Amino acid sequence: MSRQVLPKVNVTLPIVLRRLFPGAPRQVSLAAATVKDAIDALDADWPGMRDRLCDSRPAIRRHINVFVSGERATLQTPLTEGAELVILTAISGG
């Protein structure tokens, strides 16, 4: 039985999350096949992070933007080796 090798991706976290989760770095490398898998991996290291990023549907929260290699992503977006996954918080104001 062969074991699936997951792609290694680089995740950039916003300062808001780094403040909420002490010890979380600006960038982290992890193995994940989809954006959902990456968020699950982040939550394994920093419990509660998934709840900050995803709602109960589950889907990425409205005020959170996730990009994979410069393109807007959903939880189902597949990841490839070396992909850059960037999590941003929306900026509001008037």
C-alpha cells in the first residue's frame, strides 16, 4: 500500500492571527492537499485557529481572504508543491 505524499506549501499568517496565537510565526511550511487541509494543520498546531478562519457551513469567513499563488481560494482549492498560501483579514472603514 503506497502512502500519499502531500505537497509542501508556505502559509503567510496576518498579524491579527499571530497576536491571537502566541508563537505562531509570520510564515509556516506545512503539508496539505487543499486549503482546508492547510487550515486543519494550522489548527492542530494552534487550536482555535480554524474557528477564526472558517464559519459553521464550513466556509472561509467573510472577513478573511485566502489566496493561493495570487488567486482567491476556497476551502476546496487544491494545493501544489511550493504553493504560496496567504491569509489576509479584510480591512473595513469609511
